[in-house]
Amino acid sequence: MHWTERDWQWAAGAAAAVATAYSFDGRTRDHFVSGSVPAGTDPHQWRDAAPIAALTVGTLAVGLLRHDTESTRSGANMLEAVALGGLSSIVLKTVTGRERPNETADRSQFRSGGDGFPSAHVTMAFAAAQVFADSMPREQWGWRALGYGLAAATAYARLDSNVHWGSDIVAGASLGIATGRFVSGRGATSSKRVSMWLVPLDHGALLTVNVNQP
């Protein structure tokens, strides 16, 4: 993969944003701690995933029902971005091992066996939203705003439940946008179709990859 100057600028900006959010993690937690869920629990995980899941599945369903190639492709790309973003976040969670704010009041608890950094919900939400936005003409700003709005709502919900630090959210959004841009760009420059599916299991996840050559 070749990185352009713009890619490096994006990476530097994302790193700076995460670092800035980290400096405010304590105050962010204090603001949302009243809505905290019990340590080690995440009762709202399916609720928080529902909006962007509905947009993704809905886009694909509309394309299939209307035999609309563009909508079908957009929905498939959104699913691919969600799977890739989810897998990437799982890898980073395993490496960083950061505890969640409903598990500790210390923002620096990395490599502690946690799974807070980055937020997988936010990563997948922004990955799908980015692909959705990229598939829309720029003049259709309402649809683009809808995608980003649902992703932002997901981010707020994760903060409101106090299951993520602010920097977990910013890192997830950055990773998600980068993932969405990658999937959109690859789809525009290659006729090869790569479909990935991430299936949650009791003690992990199963990733399936399907490659269709033209």
C-alpha cells in the first residue's frame, strides 16, 4: 500500500486528535459517569449498533429489491467496511488492552487485559457512514449528513453509557473513516470484489473472506 502526502497528513491529524482527547479523558468520564453501567457489562451494545446496522442493511436491501446496481454495491461495500473495521478494532483492542471507564478511573490503564481502545461500535459506524457518504453525489448532502449523524449518535451513546473513554471514541472514528475511505477507494480502482463477514462467537469471532475475480 502506497501512502500519499494526504494520507500522512490524515494520520498525523488523527493521532493529534486522539492525543488531545486523551488529555480530556478524565473530565469526559466525570461528565458521563452518572450514566455508568456496572463494571464488566455492556447492556446497550445491541441498541447502540442498531442505527448504523439499519442503514447498512437497508441500503443493501433497497438495492436488491429495486435491482439497483449502485445501491447494491454501496450496501455491499458498507458491509465490507464494517467487517474490516470490526476486525481492525479487535486487533487493536487485543494489543492495547485498555480498561474501560466503568472498570477503572485511571485513564492510563493500558495492557491490563481490557478491551476498550478503540471503540468497535464507533469504528464500524464511521466505516459504514464513510462508504455511504462516498457513494452519494456531493449535492445530496442530506443523505451524507444522515450517515455521519447516525455514526455520531453511536459515538455519543457509547460515551453516555460510560463504556468508553473519549479517546477510545476519537480513535474509533478515525479508524472507521480511514477504513471507509480505503474500501471506497479500492472499489473505485479495482474490479476485484472482496467480501468479508465477521461473525461473533461465544469466545471470539469468525472472519470469512470471499474473493470474486472478474
